[in-house]
Amino acid sequence: RKEVEQDPGPFNVPEGATVAFNCTYSNSASQSFFWYRQDCRKEPKLLMSVYSSGNEDGRFTAQLNRASQYISLLIRDSKLSDSATYLCVVMGSNDYKLSFGAGTTVTVRA
Amino acid sequence: DTGVSQNPRHKITKRGQNVTFRCDPISEHNRLYWYRQTLGQGPEFLTYFQNEAQLEKSRLLSDRFSAERPKGSFSTLEIQRTEQGDSAMYLCASGDSYEQYFGPGTRLTVT
């Protein structure tokens, strides 16, 4: 079983729509959680850290459910520029290495 | 630009040749990481350094791979006797707490 599993999508949504997706992780001892964004043939860029209480950054909202071991990302009022692959990332409890999901592809159409 | 830099950006080599990649981290970061990404997958951890000490190596890092970080600044990743299966994007990241910031990567193609 992979450490981090994501629905690969693709999610095709019109501009202005809300899109949400999540991922699950297998290591219950994981301590830190992130969403990264990756554009085609570019490096991953940190989108946001995910906190237990949930957090929001502009149009992006992330939630963490430790009991069920899943993390979610919601994008409101989608823009064309939100089209990308979103990587769910988990950091272990006693090391600093990141475990990545395979990514969820989002395409926002005009 | 004060971000993570990597050189070269692209490398094409023939099977059996040795290649070396360089990573220059964000200057104040004491941790440096190497990951490998193949098409359709997320990055996979290879190894990481805290200052000049290499603290962990993945099982993915066979004995043909070696990484160094002399003086705790830049790092090099060398692959000896390259194989076609080594074709991938090699990503370097740096960080000083829990967040990691990635360089643009070196895309390796082994023919």
C-alpha cells in the first residue's frame, strides 16, 4: 500500500466553480501535512501547510482528519491559473523526508 | 534569485556513463534533500543532509548513487554506470524547519 493515496482525477471544472479533493495517508504517526502544486514539467511549489484545526489561504481551504487519516483541499472561485497537479504530502514523525501522493490533476476551463 | 538552483537543467547521456548533478540550496537552510520523480508519479525521497552530514538514504539509492554535501553548502548527486531506468527528474529541496522548497530539477535522459 502506498503511503499517500490520491484520486488522480482529472477534475475538469468551469471558471468560478468550487472543486474539492482529498487524499489518505497510511502512517498514523505522521506529524506534518502539506499541499504542493506542480505545473507541467516544473518543480513542486508549496501551496500550504495543513493544520489540525484546518486553515484557509485566500480561495484555498485545507482540512486534516487525523482519526480517518485524510487531508482535503478545496478551491473556491476557480481561476484558469489554478489548472495544475496538486500533490498531497506527508512528513514522518521522526524524520524530515516527505512522502508524496501521485497528484490530482485539476483543469479549469473558460 | 535566492531560491534553490540546480545544474544542469537537462542531461542526456548514454547508458553506462557517469553523471553528476549540482544543487545550491537557499543559503540559510541547513537541510538539503534529493528526490526523484518519474512521469505520472509524485517525487520519491532519495536522501537528505543536515549541514554536511548525510542522515538518511532511501532503498532507492543503489550503490551506483552517491551524494555529498561538503562544507554543508551545495550538494552533488552522482550516478555511476547509468541505466535507462535512471531516466527521471532529479529534484533538490532545502529547508530549515518543516517546509521544503524545491529547485527546478535536472531532467536526466539515459539513451
